[in-house]
Amino acid sequence: VQLQASGGGLVQAGGSLRLSCVASGRTFSSSTLGWFRQAPGKERDFVATVDWSGVSTYYADSVKGRFTISRDNAKNTAYLQMNSLKPEDTAVYYCTTRPSSDSDLYSRARNYYYWGQGTLVTVSS
């Protein structure tokens, strides 16, 4: 499975961005998907996750109410809509997946198998 994240860029505080993650392969629809982020000099942190159906989601407290994770299995694509962005949201954002046939959600990086290359989001104050 290969993942390609895109949609990052420079935005002012309070603005919005939508990240996309396109997956290759036939297993996307039977996978749990997550978004993580890593700021310079910091560890990779969990952002959001969605189950295979797109129904169940879970968010980090720091983004709850501002970010929305979704997926379109017909397009092998997942999204992270980011609103009300803050300077502390500045980071490289990574999408990741793991095979899953149930609705379990995962917030730890070690639970995921495949990772994309990341897309940089910079929020200016």
C-alpha cells in the first residue's frame, strides 16, 4: 500500500485547509485510517482516525471541533478538513493506514502499518 498526502501549504491563523490522502491498492476500503502530525523537534502526535466505513471517528483533544476526518472508499481517498487553524497546528501531516475489518480506532502510531510521505502545513500568526 502506498499513500500520497497533499494539500498542505501556508495559511493565516483562523484559516482553513483540506488535506487529501490517496491510497494505492485494493485494501483501502478495509482499513482504518489515521492522520498524525510532527512539529519540528517534537514527536509525531495523533490527530484523528476513521474506521473503514467512515462512520466512526476519534480526534485528539487539541483538534476536536476544528478538524474533520472523512474518507471516500470509491476514490481510495481520505481527507482532513482543518478549520480555525492556529500557529500550533504547524507541522508535517502524515496519513497512515492499517488493515481492519471492524470499527476499531487507533491513536498510537505503532498500531499503523503504512505511512505516506507527509505534507507541510504552516500557520502564520
